[in-house]
Amino acid sequence: MKKIQIFSISLGFLIVFLLGFGANVLFFNDDSIEVYANNNMETIVIDAGHGGYDVGCIALDGTQEKDITLDIASSTGELLEEAGYNVVYTRTSDNVSWPEDNKEDLQSRIDIAEDADANYYISIHINSSDYNDGASGYETYVDFNDDEMVEMAESIHAQLELLNYAQDRGLVDTNETPLYVVSNNSIPALLLEVEFITDTNDFNYMVNNGDDLSQAIANGIMNSIEAEEISKEV
Ligand SMILES: [Zn+2]
């Protein structure tokens, strides 16, 4: 009986020693430290609007919204990843994982975010107007009852304003103008219309300064998350 107890205690020490050794190995390995850090960071879903069968709106030169949103969403996501955030993409190419059905398409995007247990869902779109050059600028659809997401939307707009490329059209309340991926999402969400594809100035700015737009969107998201964390600590 006593022998078994001593054996158990020794085994216990051995396990604790091995666990400690394992932790040391993890901490002295650069890759593992990065994984460890990422586990404490927020998960952000970046949704490139449209894709596959759904081209979105079309510019005068034939450029399709789905290609612009993929460009901006991909670079925005990369910037967030570089900063250490966990980024989940609803799509990373024109090959979409959902069927050719608008409702299933949008619900699949929400499912991806919910399966990832994400903290934020950011949908990137490009606006269009029936009248060429009749409307321009950026606007964001968000639930006005969700203070944190309203603040994030304002933070993104503040960064876009610094670029001085188009007018700030403000925020739109999804309680009044419901949008599927915001209104039916259990993950805090917003949908940003970056510019008008039908406006010459907006469109040219995107073609020549797409990276600046992605940087501004990423900065706006990160500033808002950091401000939120500081307010939680106080
Ligand atoms: Zn769109």
C-alpha cells in the first residue's frame, strides 16, 4: 500500500516536472509565444461582400464590387493579423463555400462568424447609385443600440476622414434599415460601404489608394478595440 502511495507521489512529481519543462520549451520558442499571444487577442471576422455568382454592383468600366471588396477585405485582414489579432475570413477568393442562394449566402457568412465564436464581424461593401456621380462617400450600417459597434464605426469613419477622399455620409441604424448580416448576427457586427463605385472620384481613389483605405479601416478597428480595453480596465 505504502509503496503504491510513494509511486503515485513520485509519478505526480514527474508529471508536474514534465509539464513545467514543456511550458519552458513553449515560452522559449518564438512561434509558440506568438500562438500564446494570439489566444488572448480578439477574433475579428472580415467579410468581403458578394463573391462567386453574386458580383455586387458594377463600375462604368465593368469592375465588379465583389473584386474590390475582396481586395480591401484581404489587405485589411492582413494588417489586423500582423497586429496579432485572430482574423477569420468569410472568403479569400472568388470561390465561395455557399450555394447560389442569397439567403443561404448571407446566413453562411454569419455561421462562419458564430462557429469561430468571433468578437466582431466587419463586412466590407461598395455602394452604388442609379445616377452616375449622383452620390459619393462612405457610410456604415450598425445597430444603434450596440454602443461598442457604434463607437467602432465612428472610429473607422474618423480614420477614413483623415484620407479626405470623400464625404462622410454618417451611420445608418439597422433597427430602421435592417441588413441581414448585421440584424441577424449574434456576433457584434457592422457593414461598411467604403465608397460609391458609380462615382468617378470615389472609384479612382480606390484604384490608386486602395491600400490607404485598408490601413484606415484596420486602424479604426484597432483603435476602437484598444479604447474599449482601456475603458474596461479603468
Ligand atoms: Zn454590396
